[in-house]
Amino acid sequence: FNLHIQSIGFYRNEAGDNGVTNGSGAKVPDTLTKKEAESKRPLVLKFLLPVAKLLFSEQANRRRSAMNILREKRGLTRPKAILFGIRSRRMAMGLLPSVMKTLGIIGVDAFRTGLKTLLKIVFVYPSKLVFATVRNCRKMLGMKAKPSSAE
């Protein structure tokens, strides 16, 4: 979603004024271009955003929803649903490109699933273990422990 308000004339330059103003005369700061905004991001975000884009994809969510619909409502097995996708794409792009696209999708989804599992093993499970250990130590020492959200 990219809105170019200045290019459609909502803001205008006043005569002798370096800044951009709105209709009431108040100065409005210039908008950043996409490249400028990306260059001003903190270093942590520069590393985390590509990983987040890989893990949380709108296309992957739509494919997962479509697979669930095909399996639950139409009674197809996973391989039959994949073949259905190949057949439906074959009409638009041909057999070989359809098969190659399907294999690419399966590869990316498998990588995404493996990476999510690895991140759970590395970060989530150890943190759960640490919090459970702390909670049990507090109980043993007679301190009041808050119940976990999982219970």
C-alpha cells in the first residue's frame, strides 16, 4: 500500500516557502521514499524482517487454507490435492512449468516448516524449561508461584 498524496496535489508548495504545507498553512514534513525508510531502519530490524517474511507469508497462509479446504471439505488426500493443483495450473502454464512451480512451493514450505521447528527447539522449549524450573524452585522454597498460562 503506497499512497502518493503529494503527487496528486493535496499538498502544495507555497511561494517562497521551502517546506510543504497543507491547506491551512501548517508545515508538513516531506515523506520518505521506500529506499530512505529502509536505510533508516534499526540494524536489528534489517536482519529480522527478511526472516519474518520467510516465516510468515500471506501466500503460504492461503496455500495452507486451500489445502485444508481440499482435504476436509472435498475429501482429498494430500498427494491428490497436490495433483489437483498441478492439473489446475497446467491449463494456464503447461505441464512442466506447473510441476516445477509445485516442486518449488513444496520445497519452500518444507524449508519454512523446518526453520520454524528449529526455532521452537532452540528458543521456545528451553525458555519453557527455564520458567518451569524457576516455578518449581519457588514452590519448593515456599514462595507463592503464579500458575502458568498453559495450565
